[in-house]
Amino acid sequence: MGVQQEAGVGTEELEVWIDQDLCTGDGICAQYAPEVFELDIDGLAYVKSADDELLQAKGATTPVPLPLLTDVVDSARECPGDCIHVRRVSDSVEVYGPDAE
């Protein structure tokens, strides 16, 4: 059973953001999905744009590429700071992360 069926997400567009106030700087997310997450020189994790640019604005989101969905979800689940939020683009409902139903 794939992650998509499990959450009833299918091919719906998802985006991810990190709450830096809660980030512990463990870097687990960057190990799981280095294409999406990166630690900055401040020791905190940030999401990256599709063209690999670090997005440092508070609440900055980036699309979750479907092939990386499992890695991004694992990052959110394993994050010690519970600061990774994955939500649907269509209605901003969090599907993975601390505020997911």
C-alpha cells in the first residue's frame, strides 16, 4: 500500500514548509530529501525552490515532487522538532506533520 492511497492524496499537489522556530537543526530532513531540504549556515533547515534556491522567508513553501513524496513524509515523521508541515495546495489542509488530522 503506497503512501498516496494511505492518505487519500492521489496525485494532488502538495507543498511543504518548515517552522524554523521549532527546528532543532538535526538535519534528518536534509538526509531524507536533500532535493527539498537544506541546512543553512544558521544551523536550521529550510525548503528549497525547484531551482535549488534556499527559501528563507518565514513560512516559505515549496512544491513536493511526487517521486520524493515518501522521503518528504518520512522527514516530517522523523523530525525531532515536529516542524515540517506538508499540506494540499488546493485547500491548505495539512496532510502530514504536527497539525495533520
